[in-house]
Amino acid sequence: MTEQQAAPRLAVLGAGVMGVSITTLALGRGVPVVLVETDPARRARIRARVEHELRTAQLMGVRPDGPPGELTVTAAAADCQGADAVIEAVTEDAEVKAKALAEIDQLTGPDAVLVTNTSSIPVDELADRISRPEKLVGVHFMNPSYLIGTVEVIHGPRTGRPALDGVARLLGALGRKGVHVADGPGFVTSRLLHRMINDAARIVESGQATAEDVDILMQDCLGHRTGPLRTADLIGLDNLVDSLWVLHRRTGDEGCRPCELLLRKVRDGEHGRKSGRGFYTYTAGGWT
Ligand SMILES: NC(=O)c1ccc[n+]([C@@H]2O[C@H](COP(=O)([O-])OP(=O)(O)OC[C@H]3O[C@@H](n4cnc5c(N)ncnc54)[C@H](O)[C@@H]3O)[C@@H](O)[C@H]2O)c1
């Protein structure tokens, strides 16, 4: 940020994997954040998790020098009043998101930008539930947001130019590059990635190869950065299954029907890195 540009007043809804990741990115760039989380147990752990992520970003050398932005943790969506931009990163459930966005729509002014970080729900479907659909833009931040410099920006058919300009200002303050795509279930990244992860899990389920071997082959032979199943653990298997259902129901693509192994892991509480166990076991982590 230059001295002339004031930091945007940013609010983030949801302090799960992505809410914390996006908040860390913003704070690390000196942008203050109001973080709204409805679950009291999660709320109690937010500051420790954000501090841990800020230290990790610092150690990785991906955080610019300078004091972090101020963090306000709250249970009240009303504390988003006055924000220039609100990013919703709540559970991947169309009804939960629509309710959260409708509430924020009422609380914020006509110039505020509403951003959905959904992985798979079409932006225009969510825009239906707010009074000013032109305010809503999809910005698909990846995890960890402080490490991955590119985001997918999704234009709904009703997204307005002022909202896109607001997103450009926000991404400028966060030092991220946006690649703009049209709306549709899963946009580009989840439409490709989630189906591929589901296929990788099916291979493990069939006994053809272990998770480790699938990941090694995808990394060493095909240049995938982390391997699909380690990526699945990083995303969170519960979120992955929710997104696959969204894709399956809206496209009819049977390749997106979550495989039995994924469903079983979610039922057993093996949600990936955040629960300490998924396709792999983690000694650090396990915060849910
Ligand atoms: N996990 C990833 O790697 C990833 C990547 C890109 C996008 N996304 C998307 O980001 C969103 C969040 O995903 P996640 O993995 O962080 O989910 P998560 O399940 O880890 O966290 C969601 C959080 O939202 C909270 N919440 C629910 N309703 C709320 C409300 N009305 N107000 C405030 N908080 C509320 C929940 O208590 C929970 O803490 C989803 O739409 C997901 O598809 C996830």
C-alpha cells in the first residue's frame, strides 16, 4: 500500500480454514480485519491460530515487513457495519451462505463490496438472495491465502462494475493477482480439481495404489505441487464433500458424486489436516 491509499475496512465471515487463512493474509499486509465467527469454541481459538499462521508466513518469507493490521474477533455480524468489503467464508452450504449474505447486505452501505469465497456455488445463485445483486463478486482465495498469490475472480451475470473496481482495490491492498472467469458450478479451479481429487480417492478405495503413491506419482511425474490427496487434507475433506455435492447436483456429472471412501472419512471425523487425520496423520494441527 502507498501512503495515499488508506487500508480497506475489511470484514471476514467465518473463521474456519479459509477465514483464518484470508485474515492472516490481510493482517500480514497491515490491513485490519473484523472476523465474525458464530461458533464460540472456534472463536476462542482464533487468535492463537492467526498468530501461528502469521509466524509461518513470516518464516516462509511471504509476509512483507511492517506491523500487522489489527484483529477484531466477534460473534456479531452487526460489527461489519462500515466495512468497505465483506468476504464471506462460511460453510459450503447454499442456505447458510444465502442467509449470511442477506444479513450483511442489510448491514452494509450501497458502495460496500460483498465477496463470496465459495468453492463451487454459482455466484448468481447467491446473488438472488440479496437486495442488490450487483454488489456480489466471487473471489476464490486458495489455501494458504498468504502463500498463493493468484485468486480466481468470478463475475456473476449481474455483478456490477463498481463491485469489480472494489475487488481490484482489495486485491491490490492484499497483493494478489486476480484471474477473471465467468460464473458456473465450481468455476474453473474446483470444476477441475475436485473431480480429480475424487478420482484419486477412488483409486485408493479400489486398492490399486496407496494415497502416498498416488501423490508421489502426481508430484514427481506430472508436476502437481502437493499431490491431490495431500491437497484434499489441506482443503478439509468435509468441505471437499460439500463442494462435490454442489457440483454433482448442479451439473449431473457422476464423476463429482463423492466416493464412498471420502464419505466414510467425513463420517468418521477424519477431516484432514484440521482434525489431525485424513489421508495422512498430522502431529501438528487438529484445531477442530
Ligand atoms: N478449505 C479450502 O481449502 C477452501 C479453499 C477455497 C474456498 N473454500 C471455501 O471457503 C468457504 C469456507 O471453507 P472452510 O474450509 O474455511 O470451511 P470450515 O468449515 O473450515 O469453516 C466455516 C466456518 O464458518 C463458520 N460459520 C458458519 N456460519 C456462519 C455465519 N453465519 N457467520 C459466521 N461464521 C459462520 C463455521 O462455524 C466455521 O467455523 C467455503 O465456501 C469453502 O468452499 C475453501
